[in-house]
Amino acid sequence: MLALLLARRGVEVTVLEAHADFDRDFRGNTINPAAMEVLESLGLADRIRELRHALIKRFIVQAGPERETFADFSRLKTRYPYILMLPQARFLEFVAAEAGRLPNFRILMGARVRELVREGGAVRGVLYDGPDGERRKMRSDLVVGTDGRFSKVRKLAGLEPVEGDPPMDVVWFNVPREEGDPEEAGAIFRCGRGGLLVLMDHFDHWQVGYIIRKGHYSRLKDAGIAAFRSAVAELAPELSERVGGIEDWRQVSLLSVESDRLKRWYAPGLLVIGDAAHVVSPVGGIGINLAIQDAVEAANVLAGPLAEGRLGTRHLRAVQRRRSPAVRLVQLAQELAQRWVVANALDPEREEPFRLPRSLKLALRVPILRDLPSRLIAFGAWPVRVRGAVRSTEEER
């Protein structure tokens, strides 16, 4: 996204993608209203909706007989009052193809960064291995690390994080949709005795996240796959037959939930954004939204200085200054949700079935408060707009 925005502003951009393609099993597939508005400003919203997708209009929390709408996006004042569920691989392919229409953009697949090139106390490029294993050097005015929660770039730069303490990990798997399943079911969070489950509607299948206490995956495996299937079926009885198809732990994947943020996102000649700068919890499915907002703000600040050859460290500092408070606010909200709901639901000492906190249920009935969760999930702390004259790929053609 950052490459597309910069290229449309006339900046020469090269993306180094470590993998040979985008066709991997991403867990984050949520395109939020704020991201849709960014795509609309680029003339891409209608085309992205032509890709096969599902729509989520509300997040629902269910604990025993209690059922509360935690976030209702249909009440938001936006042309896109929903979360668009789109496989991240398809989204990346779409954005890369759109950027590829521009003459000043290129992408190198299978290019793994190994070292930073430093000159005069500043980063001036990278050394990377191409798909043939050949080591190459690429010089640049700016290196941007967008390589996720295990960022190689931030490690090479020696940027230090402030780490959080999330109480959970998530075991992810997919089950097929069947006739009779509710249409537009949205995202449903099931709370039971010592367990939590999230069901995400993905048009032809359900993405299921079984939430466990932090570091307890080995205990889950020790109990056996049959016990795992039973625990899932207890929280979602309608899936009891479908989870019977899970016969091996290789059919599920573990997300070790982390939360951190860098003290400093930049060094001379270098910037990191997205998960490379701030790992967020999966609560709310807001990670992609934050990353896109980082990209938009980075392009807003950096496009002019890059195009004019006057980029300085103060510009990189400005990106962090504009984005860091918004990220921190989202992380604080996630920490509250994890403390109020997740940690309580997973408490092994709990004798009674988990029930939603009374204060939460009351807040969700107060008009001025009930839309806060949906606004935070939809737009982050505040909306970020694309600024400046942006050339379209139609104009290039």
C-alpha cells in the first residue's frame, strides 16, 4: 500500500518480497471501513468488492444464554458499514497488480533482505538474496521495513520494543460452511467454562479461533486431538460433526499472541511501520487497518521530501509522532478487552460459568457508549486520509 501511494506521487519504489508468491495461509483477512475509504479515495473500492468476499456487519459476544452485540458497524456513518472479509493473499495480489501499472514501481519476488547498507551513520540500502541465492546490493534514499511481527529489518536496525503481556494464544483452523448455516452471521465470540471461541464468516467456510491461556498449547496437545475436538464442540455444538475432520495437529495453526511497540520507529535512512513497528493483539481484527493507516500517513509525510530529494530524519520522526498515539490508544483498548473478558473467561480457578461483566452490558445499552467499540474497530483512534495529488493508474495507461 505504501509503495502504491508513493509511486502514484512520482517516487521510484521497489518492493522486496521474501516469498515467491502471496499464496500463504494468512490469518488476518479483515478490511475495515477506514481501509475501504482509503481504497475509495484511490478509485479502487468498487474493484476490490468485485473479488469474492464476505461481509461482517456486527461482532456478537455470547456467554451461555446471554448474547450481546459488541460492535454494530451498520450504525456507523460511512459508505462501508461493515468489515469486508477478503483473503489477504488476494488483497496483496490486487494492490501489487495495481501498483505494477505504474512505470516507477517494481516488485522483486523471492528477495530476502540479509543486511542493511550503512554509510556515514545512515542506512543507504540493503543486501538481499535473490531467488537464485545470489547476494545483491540495492541502494536507496529510504528503506522501509513492513515485514511484520518477526521483522528482519527492525532486528537488523537494533530498534527496541516495549513489550505487552497478552493473556492468550489462538489455535486457528477452518471448517466448511454447510446448508442451513446463518447468512451474514458476522463474527461470533463464544464464552464457556474455561474456554473461548471466535467464529468468522468467510463466505464458503468458517475461520475458527480457539483461544487458550498463554503458553498452554503444549498442554492442549498433550490432552489429545479428541479432547480438542470435544472442547470446540462444547462451545459451538453446530460444528461438532465438522470438527470431526480434524485428525492431526498439522490441520491447525498456533498464533502466539504478542503485543509490543517500538520506542523508536526510525533511524537515519530507515523507517518501520505496521506490525514491524507495533504488534497488536488479534482482538477486534484491527491489525491490517492500523498498517494501512501507517502507510497512508507515511506517504502523506514522505512523498514530497522523497520526490524532491530532501528527506531528513525529521520527516521519519513525524510519521511516528502522527501514528504512535493512535496505535497506543488501540492497544490500551485491546488490553481492557483482554482483561475484562478474555482473562476472566480463561481463569482456571473460576467455578461458575463465565458471564459478561455487568458494567460492559450496561455500557452497550448507552447510546453514547455503545458505538465506541465499532468506531474503534472501524476507524482506529481516528480516521487517516490520503492527502496530496495522487495520480491514478488509469492516467498512466
